[in-house]
Amino acid sequence: MTAWVRRRLSNVLAVAYREGLVLRHDKGFLASVLVQPVSMLLLFGFALSYTPANVPWAVLDRSDTPASRRLIEDVRTTGYFLPPRPVYGYAQGRALLERGDALALLVIPRDFRRDVEAGRPEVQLLVDGSDPVTAARILGYVGQVAAHFDVRRTDGTDRVARTATIDPQVRFWFNATLRDRDFFMAIMAGMLLTNLCLSITALNIVGERESGTFEQTLSLPVSSLEIVLGKLLPLVGVSYALLTVAVLGAGLVFGIWPRGSWIALGIATLPFVLASMGVGVFVSSLARTTAQAVFISVFFILPSFVLSGVMFPYELMPPAIRALGFVFPLRWYQIALRRIIARGAGIEDVLGPCLALLVIFGVLLLGIRWRLKPRLA
Amino acid sequence: MSRRRIWTLVRREVRATFRDPFTVSILIAVPIVALLAFSFVISSEVHGLRLAVLDGDRSPESRRLVADIGSTGWFVPEPVGTRVEIERALQAGTLRVALVVPADFSRRLREGLAPPEVQLLYDGAEPVLAGNAEGALRGIVAASGGRLVRAPATPGGIRVATGVLFNPRLDGTPFMVAGTFGFVLSFLTTLITAVAIVGERLAGTFDQLQVTPATSLEILLGKLLPLGAIFAVDVVLMMLVAGMLFGVWPAGSALLFIAVSAFYVLVSLSLGLIFSATSATAAEAVEKTVLFSIPLVQMSGFAFPVRNMPMPVQWIAELFPATHYIRVSRGIYLRGEGPIDLFPELVALAIFGFVLLLLARRTLEARA
């Protein structure tokens, strides 16, 4: 039994050694391993965000009083808006909205000052709803400014400005300011590893089939499953290197370190890497040409980014789409990553996702075995 | 330039494309699957989200507040016994929102001196979700509080009467549908040309083309026109699927949309031609395309508004033709903009098209 295991192991290691040699000379591979972490770190760290910024807006101030100007100033100093564009008629403001030159139009009525004195001031806010996420946030920001607007400061009386009958104390855990950067940094490793594992493995076997080297390997005294495992081994090493780069990058550049156990992070990564590479090999075994392998893997990677929850929270998706996302290994890995990195979970909290990833890997292995029977015709 | 030669090349290209069942199924499946998958991923609200409730008061008032929250369907309240339970669930990532009602809630409500406090705890690790939930919950709590108080409080602050144009329910689907056109027409087109031409080069048929009397411009048009026509059909197909399945039709002129889309297809096809002409192997062409399309998804405004980026990044984003096309597509689909409103974007697209077509022709000549 031990001799059998040892022979198997040495077969796998031999294939792994050969594969490592090939990878080391692949310039495209090296470039993508080096360039991708840096570009993703920069993009997701500095550039991409759902939080509105530079929002163009227009103001139709019909009252033109200190109170109205103070309200406009209060909205502007929230930091989400550009300096407002004054308009002098309702139609002019609406035209700006319709052309997309302004996202919001604040209308302050002529008798605003009288309404303030009477204690029931009201303004109108028109918002461009075409981008619903931005629109909802703009409504929220302006609503908050208005609710906390202190009418006393203008009319001199000491009317008690009680804004709410219940005073909600709001606290956001793990990310007090709801910064999008933390959301993305937690799952950067997931995106990098998906790209790496899928694209490399998907192209690899088809490429060898096209050049005929796969059939040559089959003539060796190794089984096709041993070849596959041997091919995957060096990539596991590269994957852990990338994981380290992603975690250190987020930590050193942005100060976002994992709150939970590093060991759990290491353990949860292995089943994900295996499952992703399994997908790649399976794609490779389905495709007849390199071009087909590329198409299938690209159109697996992109939906997995969109549907897994790394870019958009999956709990906001309708049930059918949410369920569909569970077939992507990235869905489970991002759940584990967010738990460990953002929320400080330990290994016991990520056992579920790890198990799911192993199941995906097992199913794929069966599929690969079935597809990779030697085809020498 | 001979019209007969171009026609021959066009027929050849059409036949070559339709002979391969894989390409044909990609051309039909990818646009439809992309529409189905991407159209529902963005939402500005929450639905059926689990809400842990720690009711320290257990009074009719606090139960009324919880019932009000549950009645919207946005949250599903679930009683918990201790604060530790909430903290543990937030940590484990199984809970997103929690409400804590303190023991003096109903007493302070009845006395009417200081407003009673409640605590709302959110999982900030999902900022979008937490933000949506916060917006919804704040509104419900305020409304419910207004009903609970017997003597109406002195109104403070300013009331905001809101109106939402173009998309009153703040539905995410039209926004994503319009963006998906940009995604499919940028990505699929570039990838298909890149792969097809490298394939021809490997098979040697491309060199055969170059020794025929056809000029490089004719070869270019012979490639672009049929593929452009196929993708124009794809555009119509996507419009019909979006319209009939999701009820999302363009608010503006459908004809203008098809015309701009057809032109944009030529732009991305030229890009694919350039990628393939400058690569030695299929793998290299694909690498270029994929490396180029990652920023395309992330920086073109498909998912993240360009406006939210820092200024220097915005300038880079303006250099992607996709950024301008997605703006046009959303302008026509969502706001019903016409050619005059979209003029700057259309000019930008025209310039990109002109430059890229010239470049594509140059690269074809250089290989000859």
C-alpha cells in the first residue's frame, strides 16, 4: 500500500516539476502574475467606489435669503457634491436633469423664510433616478441635511428643533464609515486567484493537446489524473504567493489587515484554489480548441465576478440569481474571506464554505476523469 | 476599391462564421445570458433581510415598532435573547442588521421628555447593503415613531418633498440593461475578432487573402461589415429580450440607439483587429483582449460611476470608447436623450472610430 502511494506521489511530483519548468519560461504568465495584483490594488484601492462624489446639481433658490443660502451651503459641505449651478427657472433646471448635466435639482420656494418662521419649512428635491444607487444616496444625504437643519439659527427664537420622535443610534460594525475600499480589499485575493487559476489551467491542457504534447505525456507510466494533479501543484504554490501579495498589499498600502486568523485564511484558500483549477481543467477538457477554452473561461470568470458577491452584495439579488451564484467557487471563497478579513472570524466560522468548495472540487474531478480519457484517434 | 471584391470577402466571412456552431452559439447565448445575469444585480433597496431584534422593553409600543418594521417586507424581524447573540452573529457573517430596544423605551415615549433611543447595528463589511438597509430602516423608524407619540412633537428641520425623474421606483434593472449593451458590444466583439483572425493566421488562410488582388482596406471592410451586421442583429435581439422579459424599452429613439450601436460595434471590431494583428499567437491576442477588458468592466462606468473616481483616473476612463458608448446607451435608454444632448459623446465616439479604423488598416498593411 505504501509503495503504491509513494509511486503515485513521485509520479505527481515529476509532472509538477516539468510543469514548473514550463511556467517559469512563460512570459505572459509572469507578466499577469506581476501586473495584476498591482493594477487591482490601485483600481480598487483608489479609483472604484459606489459612494457618490463630484455630483453635479442645480439650485433654484426662489427665496434667496440667508436661511436658504445656509441650507445650500450645508448640502455642499457634505463633500459629495460639486459647487451648485444656480438656475432661474424650473424649466431650465429640468432641462439640466434631462440632459444628465445635473443629477439633482433643489427647489427652494419663494416663501421659504415665512415657512421657517412658521416652523414648517419645505423644499423640493428632484433627482435623476437613472442610476438608482447614486439617486438613493443623494436623497439620503439631502434628507439628512434637511432633517438636521437648525431653523433657530436664522429666526432668533428658541424653538426646540426636535427632529425625530425616536432617536436612532446608528452604528456600522467592522467599517464605521462604510468605505468601499474595505469591501474590495477583503476579496482582492479571490479575484486574483480566480483569474490566475482559471485562465492558466483552461489554456494549458488544450494547448498541449493542440501541440500534441498531452498525448506524449499519456505515453508515460502515469494516469491522466496524476498528470492533472501534477499540473496543478506548482500553481498552488503561485496561488499562495499571490494571496500573500494581496494581503500584504492591502495591509501595507491601505492599512487593512485581516482581523481574523491568518491560519484560517491559509486553510480556506486551498479548497478554493483546487476548485478554481478544477473549473479550469474541466473547461479545458470540454473545449476542442484554444479559442473555445478562452471563450468558456472568460465567460465563466466575468459572471463569477458579477454574481458571486465580490462586486455587488449577493443578498440584494433576486432569489433565482442569488442561487445561481452558489455554483461559482468565488461565491464561497468571498464569504470566507469577508468573514476572516473583515469580521475577524476564526477557522470554525468558515468550515461551511470550505466544505462547499471541496464538494465543488470533487464533482469537477469526476467530470474531468470522465472527459480526459485518452483520445488518440 | 472594388465593390465586387468586397462582396466576395463579405460572403466568405459570413460563411466562415456560420460554419462554426460554437461561434454561432456564443453569438446568441452570451448577449442573452449577460442580460439575464447582470440586469438584477444592482439594487437600491433591501428585500426580506433578516433583522435581529433585542427587545429589552417588551411593551406594546416596542412590539408595535417591530411590527411596523416587519410589515414593509423589507426586513424579517427575528427576536434574540441577548446582545452577545447579536455580536456573535454579526461576527460570523450570518446577520446584517440588528435592532436593540432599550428597557426604558416605552417609559420615555410616554413621558415625552427626551425622545427614546433605539440602537441600529449594521454589518459594515457590506457597505452597499448596510447603506440601503440604513436608508430604509431610518424611514420606517421615523414614521413609526410619529405614530407612537400621542402629542405630535414640534416639527423641526426641513421637510423635503422628493421627486424622482426617469425611474421613479429606483429600479436597478434599466440601468444595468443599458450598461450590458456596452459590456457585450465591447467585449464579445473584440474577443471574437481577435480569436478569429489569429485562427486564420495559424491556418494560413490570412496570408492567402493578402496575395489576392484585394487591398488592405477591402480586406478590412470584408471582415468588419459582416461581423458588424451580425452584432447589429445581436443588438436588436438584446433590445427585444430586455423589452419583452423585463419591460425595459429605450425611452428615446430606438433607431438612434441601433445606429450608434452599429457604429460602436465597428469601433470595437477594429480594436480586436489591432490586437490580433499585433500578436503572434492566439494566446497573446487573447491576453491583450482580456487585459484590456478588465479595466473596461471596472472603469467604463458599467458598474462604478466614472464620476466617483479621482480626477486623473477619470481622464484615463475617458480614453476608453466603452465609457462614451455606455453614456450614450444610458442616455437614450433611461433619459430619452436625443442626438443634440448626446453630441459631445457622439463626437468622441466618431473620433475613436476614425482613429481605430485607420490604425486597423495600417496594421493590416504592415503585415502584408
